[in-house]
Amino acid sequence: MARGLPGVWSTVLSIPFLASGAIIYFGDTPSPELLGAPLLVFGAFVVAMGWYVHLVAAPPEPRLRDEEEIIDTRHPTQKAPLAKVGLSLPFLFAAGFLMFFTTQPYVYPMGAFVVGLYLLSTGILTYWTNSLTTYYITTERVINSFRLLSLVRKEVPMEKIRAVRESKSPIESLVGVGNIRVASGGGAGLEIVIRNVNDATAFADELRGTLKSDG
Amino acid sequence: MLRSGAVLTGGSLALGGTAVRPASAVGEDSWPMQRFDPGNTAYDPDGTALKSDATVRTAMTAPAGFGNDYLLADGTAYVYDADEGSVIAIDLVTGDSLWTNEIADQQVVPELVETDLLVCRSVDGPTYVLNRDTGEVTAELATPRGFHLGYAGGAEWFAPTVDGRVVAGRATAEEFRWTADIEGIGFRPAVDGDRIYVATVAGVAPEDVNLESPNEMDASGRLYAIDRSDGSVVWEVTHDGVGVRPVAVADGQVYWPRADGTLAAYDAETGDEQWTFTGKGGFNAAVAVTDNAVLAGNDDGRLYGIDRESGDQFAQAGIGERVRGAPVVLGRTMFFGTDDDAVYAYSLDDGEVLWEFETDAPVRSLTAGDEHVVVGSTERCYVIGPSSGVSTGGTEDGGGSDATETGDGEETNRGFLTNDPDSELSFLDDPVTLTWAGIAVSIVGIVMQLIGEQT
């Protein structure tokens, strides 16, 4: 089972879409009934995907080699997706207000809807992927484990790491998380991006320390 | 195309001649009182009718009640909300709501406009005088509980009461001019010359009055002619069946539509019955009276054209559903509404259907003028105008697909960049398509990203 309660929180997030969609579609409102259909579909999609993510097996721990030990295990924090979801709400509320309580041209409610929906969608997406992702630093490798349909495991051997870079988007800076790019110098295929981790700098330093001790 | 397959059979409802415009008319094209004039004829021979391209100007959640129409004056429609007890002024051209006054808890009906005043009566009794520009109540008359108001012009009004009286007053004077004792609960009087005519339902308590199904009442009908100067009863007619719609009077003839399916004409001077026409259902809508015809909607799904002199039917429009949106006539165009949720415009020259407009519920109220029609269903009030006007977007058969209701219950047409229907990107005016597009892009984007992570 995935970390956290993605099924529950996805259901909570879908409630405004399902409720408003049902009211518009089945109720006696002045809005076109069909306007409720896409809202219902989106709400149902969020619920279904949320529970799939919730119930799908989390990636198992990697099998360690002889004398290999796990130094640190990290999960992406959910601060960044929560911030995106939080940011989306004013836009979505504004879109609803402009749509149903004013007669402003459609460009205004739709503009707010697009921005809000983008933030919400990327927030939910990040939340789900974070729930299914685990990072490991062992004495020999850096491993990224992800499992949605099937297990995907990327790893970079310590001896091949050539660079450790940190980066933060504005929202990530705001909520105190960061990304660490671990490059092997062997092309993009041998690169791991550790996303949305707390204390990214400390984690990067820990990684660099491991490299030095290896060297 | 006719949704109902309505047909006009028999001769056309050709009309001729003119009727006298009421003295209180405030404009060339106004509908200054209920049923247009003191005689309740609902016939404006000089009005400019909407003959084609019926398009929704606005639609608002304001249910209409039985037996009441709307008013028009100076480009403004005065409508009511039967549920909220409010009166609303609407600009005919833009469809904008100019003001709304929630006057009372019970239904308040605009009865007449006189100069800058709008006079409304509450079912609960009081008569309110409003400033037409602001909607503020400037005076309140203590008329007893009752339906409707008769008007003779010159600020002279007549109010039937539910306790078997008609009270007469002038302007806002506190004292009634006279009180006439009659039997039963009266409905909107018709005024002609020195007499007023009022139909009543006798033998039923006010709380048992059934306007929807009058025949279910164990009651009988009365028709009174009352002297306009002192309130004395000149003559009285008793009928076994009841009529709960206003009578009409024109040229010395009184027309009394009744729920038992009879429509009778009486000599206004003597009260002698001149003819009776019988429909297959009840006449539960007020009639329109032109120079040669009485136009009467029936519950049998027909709109009858009856010769005023002989009482013979010379034409009929078959709709198939109850005609309870009382007919109104502008020039040679007749409008009426039905329980199949539609309003029809008929040419009285050739009997052709000029247009029909689909509402969301049975039609109860109608008023026309200035090339507009104001329609009240049991759910909403619509202002319909020509498509060449401002802020249009509706269609002939059912209103605008891009009409959107605001939180105030008002519905106006919206565009993408502006609300002008001719604006750029008007093809994006459909919110359903836009929302589908946004949702679809989001879902596809999420799925693609997840698959990308997987690979």
C-alpha cells in the first residue's frame, strides 16, 4: 500500500467537483445540465486514481548486495503538492463565482478555471507520484524506486556519480523542500532526480560525504 | 417549426377596426394595465408586434401566477415573482433588471402604471404605489384582502375583496368612495362607461379558492354590474359553474369565461344573456376582445375565435394542451401561451403561426408591445425581442443556448471576449465545451505524466 492516505485525500479533493457536478447535472439549476458532466468525470477520475494509488503496492526495498547497507531512506514530502492544491483553490472558487454569479464574458471564468485546474492537476499528480516513490542511499548506490503499474527502479553506482546538484522551484522554496540531481556523467539515463525532499541541502551533503569517504 | 404540431382550422381570425386606447397609456407602445385597458380587452390595435425572429432578451427566475399579466411602459416591463412577493422592472432593450422590490410575503401583482407611478396589489390585501424609476413604495392603501384591481383611468380604482365586497377609491385617498356588497370572491373588474363588471365565486371560503382546478370547488358563479358612481348593483347573473378569470367588456357586451366550459356574452345594459359558446374543456384564461371576435383559450387545447355578435365559432387554433396563457392581441398578431410550455404568435390575417417560443414550464402570463413579448411561466419570466436588438442569443424554439443565469436569477447572454454576440471568438461561447476541454486536457496531462514516470 502506498504511503499516506492518497485514496482518502483524493476523495476529499474530488468532493467539490462531484458535488457541484451532481447539482448542476441532476438538480434544477439555471446552468446547462451538461456543464455538470465534465465536473463529474474529473471528480470520478480523481477518486479512481486516488484509490488505485492508495491500494497499489509501494515499491519494495531493494535487495542489497553483500556488505551493502542502507545509509538513508527518503520519501518525497507532500508539502509542494499541498501548496499547489492550496494555491489552486482561490482560482477555482473565483472561476465558480465568475461563472455562476456574474455575467462576465467567459474568458474571465475560464481563465481562472484553467489556472486553477493546472495547479490542482499538477498538485494531485505530484501527490500521487510522491506517494509511490522512495529514495535510498546505500553504501554502494543511489536508488529511485517508483511503482505505479509496475516497479521502476533507477540506480546510480556511487563510483560513477560525477555531480550532485540542488534545485528549488519558487513554490518548493516557499515550503522548504528541494530537488537533488545525481548525475553519473554517463548520459541522462544514468541520472536520478530526488524530488521534493525535506532538508535537501543536508541530504545532498550527506550524499557528497558518502562520495568523499568512498574516494 | 411547430413543436406541438399546432394547426389553425376554420377561417382566419381576421380582424378589423380599432379599439380605443386607454387614457392612462404612458407611451405609444405600452401595456399600461392588466389586460391592457379598463375593459380587460387585451387588445392594442396600434401596438408593434414581434412578428419574427423571437429571441430571448433575458430570463429570470420569477414564477407567474394565475390570472395576471405584466405591464409595459416607456420601454420597461414590470413583472412579478409569485413566490417571493416581489416586483421587478426590466429594461426591454437590454434585458437588464432595473430594480427589484420585495414588497410582501405574498404575491404582489403590478396592476397599472399612471404617469410615474406603478400600482400593485397584494393578494394579502394592501395596494402599493411605487415610484416607477426607483421601485420604492411611496404609498400604501389599506384595501382588504382580495384579488386584482379594476381601473377606470383618472386615478379611479376598484378592488374586489374576498369577503364579498368591491371597494372603490380614488388615487391614494384613505377613504373609500363606496363599498358595494356582492356575494362571493371577486376577480379583476372590467370598466365600461358608468359601470363596472365583476365575476365572483360564491359559496367557497377564501382559503379554499382553487385557481388551478376551479371545477373542484363546490361553488357557483355570479356576475355583477355595479354603478360606477355609487356602488349600487345594477344587475346580477347567477350561474351554476364558476369563472375565476376576469370578465371583459367592450361595446356594450360583457364576456364571462367559465371553468365549466361555457363562455357567455351579456348585454352590458340589461344583463340579458346574448349567447353562450361551449368548449370541450374549461375556459380558464381571460379572453381577448377585438372588434369582431372574442379570442378564448380553453383547457381542451384550443384557442377559439368566436364571433362577437352571434357567438359562433369561426376559427380555432388546435394546440393540444391547455391554453392558460391568456391571449393578447397587438394589431393583427395574437400571442398566447399553453401548458405545453410554449408561446405562440399567430397572424390574424392568415392564421399562420409566425413563431413559437419554448419555455421551461406552463405559461401563465403574457404581455406584448414595442416589438417585445414578456412571458411568464410557472418557473420563469422571459423577455423576448427581435434578434436584431442588443444582447441576443436565443433561438426561436427555446431560448439562447449561451444564456447564463446570475446569482440574482437573471439570465443574460454571454460571449467569450465580450457579451456582444458579434464579438471575436464567439464560437467559444459554449461553457460546456470549454469546461470539457479543460477537464480533458487535465486528465490526459495527468495520465501522460504518470505513464512518463512509469517508463
